[in-house]
Amino acid sequence: MNLRRLKAITKKELLHIVRDSRSLVLALLQPLIMLLLYGYALTLDVDRIPTYIYDQDRTPESRELIDQFRGSRFFQIQGVVNDYRRIERGIDQSKILLSIVIPQLYSHHLNAGEQASVQILVDGSDSNTAGIALGYAPAVVQSYAAELRSNAQVQRGGQPLRIPVEPRIRVWYNSDLKSRNYIVPGLIAVTMMMIASMLSSLTIAREWENGTMEQLLSTPVRPSELVLGKLLAYFALGIADMLIAIVVGVFVFQVPFRGNVAFLMFTSCLFLLGALSWGIFLSATSRSQLMAYQLGMMSSFLPAYLLSGFIYSIQNMPRVIQVLSYAVPARYFVTILNGVFLKGIGFRILWLEVLLLAVYAVLVFVGTSRKMRQKVA
């Protein structure tokens, strides 16, 4: 490999990137726009659940139970209704997700020491959100019931009721339980996979369409030098995008960063090397920019979004899909980003993910060089 030829190819590609100012601005703004859009719009937190109250008892005891829901941050009371029809209409119109129905004689059963029932109606069309809401509502009722039981024990002259086992919960790494702290690092991996493959997937196909590839082939440049020279040029742009994404994640979304910056940059370089090499491989496979773009989208963004564990748990997927996910480099980079950002771990724990990223990058680069050699031949 001749360093002089490699430098010339890299310089040529950098000049092409700089001269195409619109594409350059778009390449730098796209990760920022995607992070802001997805980071604010995509959330797995379920709180402020829109709720209707149907109080058939209308007693101080029933109003006290309603106050428990009003004081919870997980529920947002949208109104008080007088019949089931309004509840059904509210669910059909997606105005509410949940309704609390307090039946008649609720206070009578409560004061008599008998079991009092409360009905909870939930819109099950979104099963995930409904399941979480069904966990919150009974918890509020049970907490209130335990408080009433303790007060009744004191009024009878006994000792306050004590729970035999008291759980003390401590949440590590994401103490606020904000889904954004998990989503944003994974979103960086998905965004960079898409940006890197999209940028590089057009480079060689554009040379064929513009008729400049024949000029390059008439020079002493080797296929490996051509691939590496183009890769280095887009690598610099990819690093700039990565830095923008990290800065936005830390300073805009306030995601805690507990790891080592050098380790993060090293693994980011490995990931970008593989993603850019894959884009150039697609570009060398197809002489059409449109085809190269479509292949890049299908083979980078969709697998990274669906099969990386970014949102959907890989353990819950069918076995066949779990096996396919091992071929998605974003899966390993998502694990690395979450480990570095939230847990502060490094190579000692994440060595396997780093090794797999390195193997992927080398295999794709070698495959791209061979593909270019075939095209040249």
C-alpha cells in the first residue's frame, strides 16, 4: 500500500465533501435533528395516565381514596363521570387510558371492617402501557388499604400494624428510572449506523454515475487504497457526527456519563470503521446511487433500530431472530454505550463486545477490498 496514493485519494474525497456544502451541512445536522426528535418524542415512561373517576358512593371515604390518585404523579384526573357510557366513550375516543369506579356501599363495607371493592377499567389496546398502568393503580389502592388497616388497629387500642417484611429498594445506575437515560445512548448507536452507511454507500456509486471511476481505474491506485482513502475521508465526518451526538446526549438530555472518554472514542472508531466499510461495500456492489441508498437503509437503520436491543428486548424475541441479531454490530455498540454512560464500565467487562466489533470491522473491510478488486477486474 502506497501512502502517497492513499493520501491523494483521501484528500480528493475530503475536497468533494467540503465542496458539496449542502450535503455536508445535512450530514452534520442529521444526527442532531434525529437525537432531538427521537430523544424528546420517544419515551418509555408511563406517568400522568389520563383517568376518569366514577364515584357511585359519594362519601368522605370514597373522596379520600380519590385524593390518593390525585396526589400520585402517575395519574392525571381528566374528570368525574356519572355513568359507564361516558367511560366507554372516553376510552373509544382515546381521551383516557384508565377509569376508577368506586361502587355503592364502599364506605359501608369499609367501616364495617369488611372487604370493599374498587373497579379499575383499562384500555387494553396498547397492552404494554395498559400492563404498566395496571401495576400502578392497584399499588395505590393497596397502599391506601394498608394505611386504613393501620389506623383501624390504632383506634381499637392496639399497636400500629407493622409490615413483617419491609423492602428497601435501591436503583443502581439510573436512580431516577428515566427511560431517556437508556434510550439516548442507544439512539446514538442507531443514528451513527445509519449516517455512516448512508454517507459511504453513495461514494463509489456516484463515481460510476459521474463517469469518474474510469479515470481512477486508469491510475496506479489499488482497490484497497481506494477503499481506505474514501473510508478515511468519511471517517473524519463520522467522528464529527459522533462528537455532536455525545455532546447533545450529555449536555442537552442530561444523560449521566460515568465511563472513560478514551475507551468510548476507541470503540466508536471501531464501530464507525465497520459501518463505513459496509456502506462502501454496498456502493461497490451497486452502480446506482438510488439502489445503494435503499440497500443502505434496509441493511443499516432497520436492523440497528429493531435488532440491537435499543428499544425491544432481544431476550423476548423468537430464537431465530435472536440468532440474527448477532450479525448486527449496533447490538454490541448499544451495550458498550449503555455500559460506558450509565455504569462506568470499560474493557475488562466489555471485552467481548469490543472484540466482536473489531472482527466485524476487519471482515467487512476485507470483503469490500475484494469486491472492489472484482469490480476493477
